[in-house]
Amino acid sequence: MKAAANLVTHNTQHLISIQYELLMSVGLDLKLERMLHIFMQQCLKRLGLRSIHVYSSQQYTDFPDDFVNKAGNATHFLSIPQHNDFHPHNNSDVHATITKLYRDKIVSPVTIQSNETFYIIFYIRKFGILVLDKKQLPMHISIPDTVAPIIERLATACHTCIEHMNLDREIKARLYAEKAYEIYEKQDPLTSLSNRRIFHQRLFQEISRSQRHKECGAVLFIDLDHFNKINDSLGHSIGDALLTEVAHRLRTQVRAEENIFRIGGDEFVILLNNIGSTIKQANHVAQDVAQRLCEHISKPVIIKEQILHTTASIGIVLFPDKEVETKDFSLYSEQIVQNADIALFRAKEQGRNRFEFYKESMQQEAKRYHSIATRLRDAVNNGELTLVYQPLLDCNETIIGAEALLRWNSPQLGTVPPDEFIAIAEETGLIIKIGEWVLQSVCSFVKETQLAVTSSLQYISINISQIQFN
């Protein structure tokens, strides 16, 4: 009796010792795989197991084994030994038990004997399944009794680790999003060049620096010619690839990448600093850079087996001017941008694939253009447009025909020449409305002349814009 009592006492102490070691091995490492690995190694060592396996219902991991329990969606997560090719879920009885435990959330362990092997299966709350694999040998300590009290602590530890990992992932995702937003706030996502916002900051800084050190700089506005036609005919993916290639070519021609900007669409800006102590020197350097850019951009490029030919128009403004000391730098920087845009427009007007320096006369021309384009919209409705008819005579000096000529007498602008306002009407699309009015007016005039008995008029010719004709 005494020997039996001693054996019970010894086994109890041994059981408590094992449970204490297993409990301590669970820990709260907050790294789930490491925590489970330590616990499983301890189980393997103290309980004489052949292998131990974990199946998880959590999908945060990218482990390669894609076993999925169809009923419970539990995926193989970890095994020890790691190089053990055998997994208990390959046994149909074990697989069915895993499914049932996970589906029904059975807390009590289930023991299955297959051939000479015991499989002891535990449900780990809020995590998955634990499978212990032991050869059939006499066991003086019950494995289920030993491990079962630890499972609740294991479940809590697993759940804590998962929550920590999810929180950590969420924090990293938020930091990544904030960093990406910070980058995109300063950078064009397609070409990785600095964007319009950074350009305006840098321009303000360069104006201040150039004025302080008596150095000259230049702004080059670059616009690809007929880029929209490439986008419309070949698709935006080809267009984006072309913009990326143009950005690369600009980098090869400008010494500092931080001085190249994409400000939208097919528009790029280059900021040249410290290019001379006089406007004449700066003019020479800016002209040389612009010439090289035009030549380099115009070289053919192959994108997706398409050979593309593109050119660029460039508007150039030199700074600072003589009156910069009396100006607000922020307003002056806006004026430089506006002037560069005007020079770019002139380059396109002059045939594209070229560069133009800004001149003060361009400002007056731009104001005139804007004034004509604005007032021309109301000219038809206000009755400001008129038609005059240039007669065509035969050899007897009889009027047999006429050409209708359009005239515009604006109350604000006075008499505007046709060669000036018709070109603007075509560029703005107003020519369609004006052309329809001309046709209606000429037809009315023809009807009136036909009613006159003495009329010898045979025809009237009118000029039709190609835009309206198309």
C-alpha cells in the first residue's frame, strides 16, 4: 500500500511538473509561430511524442501547405518535426475528427487509435486544432489529462498573438498609406518626377536665391505635340509608356533630376538655376538646353512594337527681371508661369517642334486673343457680325455672282480683321456656330434677290471652314 501510495504521489508530482513546464512554454511571446514552436517542442520532449501538428482557422499566414478542412476551413499551419512528410489529416479517420471538432467546437480532447498510433486531437478555441501523434506504448501518465488543462491558456495565447499580429499589420498598412500619400503629394506616380506643387515651391526658392546672389535662371515649359492623338488612337497604356520615356529622356539631358517636374497630362517643366550672371548668358544656356531637348525628344521610340514619333514645343522665361526687387515673389512666380505658358502657346502657333522665349509683346497679344475669344461668343447673338458681298461681273459689267465676306464690328474692340478672329473662332470651336449663321444669312439674301425682277444674280459663293466642312 505504501509503495502504491508513493507511486501515485510520484506520478502526481511528475504530472504537475510536466504541466508547469508546458504552461510556462506557452508564454505570451506575441509571435505566434515561435510561441507554438516552443510549446510543441516541449510537448515532444516531455510526453514522448512522435510528432505534433497545428491546424489554424486564421488566414493571416502565407504557409505553403494549402490543406483546407472543407467543413471547418482549418489550414495546416505548423508541424514538428518540420521535415516530417506525414500529416495526420491524410488519415481519413483523423480528418473526419478534425472536421467534427472544429465544426462543433468540441473542447474535450478526442483520442483515435489507428494501427499502432494514438492521435490525440484538441480544439484550440479561437484558433484551430492541435494533433498529438504518439506510438502505442504503455503510458504511465495520461497525455489528454496532462495537456487538456493547458489548452485554455494556449487558446488565450494564440488569440492574443493573432490580435497583436492583426493590429501590427493594420499599423503597418496605415503607415504605408501615410507614406504613400506623402510621396504622391510631392511626386507624380507615373514618372516619379516632382509634381506641380513642388515646382511652385522650388520656383519661389530659386527666384529668392537668384535675386540674392545676382544669378539668372530659366523656366522651360514643355508640351508634347499632338499627344492626344496618340492617346486616342493607341490607348492610354501606350500614352503612359511614352510619357515615362519622355521623363527618362529629360533626366539624361538635365544635370539635376530635382529640377524636372511633371505638372499634368503631357506637360513637363524644367527649372534651370545659376545659368549666368547676365540675361544674355542665361539666354544662351537656355537656348542650348531647349535645342537639345527638342532634338532628343523627337527621336523615335518603340513601345509595344509601335514606332512612335513625337515632338515637343517649349516656352522659355528667364528670371529675374529688372523690377524683381519691387515685386512680391509669390506673385512674380505666378507671372513667370503665366509667361512661360504664353511662350509655349506661341511655339505651337509657329508650327510646333520648336522653342520660343517670352517677350512682353506676347503678353499684349495673349490679352488680345483672350478678349477676342471672350467677346466672339456673344457676337452672333448681339448682331455684331455682318456680311458684305463682293460682286462678280461678266464682260457686260452685269452682276452674275458674288462672294459673301464676313465682317465683325465689336463695340469694345472696334473693327476686327477676319484673318484675326476667324483663326480664333476655329481654335475655340465657335466657327461652327458662326458658319451656320453665315449659311442662314446667305440663303435669306438669295431668297430676297430672287424676288427682284431685275436680278441677274446666278450664284453666291461662301467660305467654309475645314472644321465645319468635316
